Amino acid sequence: MADLRRSLAPRVAVASAGAPATTGTEVDPARWRDVVLEMGERFGREPETAAALAAAPPSRRDAIAGVATGTTSLDSTAGGDGYLALLATIDPHMLADAVLLPPSYDAAWRETEGYLRGMIRIARRAGSRVAIVYIPAIHQVTDASRPGLERDGFVWDAHTLTDTTFSDRLRRLGEAEGVAVVDLLPVFRAAHDPSLYYPRDGHWTAAGHALAADALVGPVARELTR
């Protein structure tokens, strides 16, 4: 499935800045299934996507159609729900695999690693110091998001709560490039505090930002005084 983990953004016509979608950004509503199936094909999962759409209740199909055609803004609650339903329809293992990095993600990881090395080179040419901060996803820290993820159609994988594959790869990259890597995954896991994240969208709460800030003060200060 190399080269299939590309951004979905080009395939989802959405409104900008929270405004309603306008003519020119929308897809013919009658073709929403074509859009979704094409996205499924890009992930190597067109048959599975078609089967999931066929089994979905009308309300779920309607939510997906609004996002696929651009008639529902992703900045709205309905758009966010539809987008998650769309992703889960295409690949219910997507969120777990994105942090567990199974072999199907090898090509995507190599591409990501190439981008990071390029950014490091550019920063150094500009005379800047570089540090990489790993921000863990909510499903790597707490199972508080499990009900919502499963409701959206994603498969919950408990390995995400103990696995360190992603941050381990970043650490090895940092060692090879001589770049500091600040791994927030053990910091957030050690806190044992589900209130660090908003369960629905996985963003940090004020408490999450405060914990991250406290964890970053020391490493950033060391880099600045080197």
C-alpha cells in the first residue's frame, strides 16, 4: 500500500474559514459515492470501502456525503462528525495504525523521515538550532476516547496505550542527525489524567498544554544555552 497514505484533503472539497461551501468547491451531489470510492482506492481499500458504505445506515451515508461533496464545512460539528465517519469507512484501523506504524506504513514513514531531514538541513543552513517534539495522540495516552472512536466506526487497539514505535523512530532519527528529540509520550502517560485531552477531537485541554509546557521548559532552555 505504498504511496497510499497521502492526505485526503485534495479529495474532499471543503469550505474555507468556516463559510458554507460555494459553487466551484462542490462536487455533484449525485457523485459523492464516486468521491468516497476513489479515496478508498487510493488507500488500496476500494472493495472494503464499498462494502462499508453499503452497510452504513442512511444517516451515516448522509453525513459522509456532505463532507465528500463539500456541502458541509469541516469547521462545523456536522462536518467533523462526517469527516471522522468518512475516514472510518475507508479504513477503520487508520488511527491505530498511524501510531503503531505497521509494515503498510513503511513507505509513508520513509517519506516523512525525508521531510524531517530536509527541514533539519534547511534550519541549520539558516543558523538555527533544531529540536523535535513528539506530541502523542489521545489514544496513546488514555482510553477515554474509545467510546467516541468506536461510535465513529474506528477499531480500538489497546496496543496504542503501550506501544512506542513512532517516538522510538523519531529518537533514532534525532540521534543520527544530532538533533534533540523531546518525547512527550512518557510524560503524558505518567500523568494518568484523561482530562489532558478533549475526548471528542483529541486536542489538548488547558491542563494538557500546561503539562507540555512544563515538560518543554528544561529541554528548550538547554538547547538555547548550548
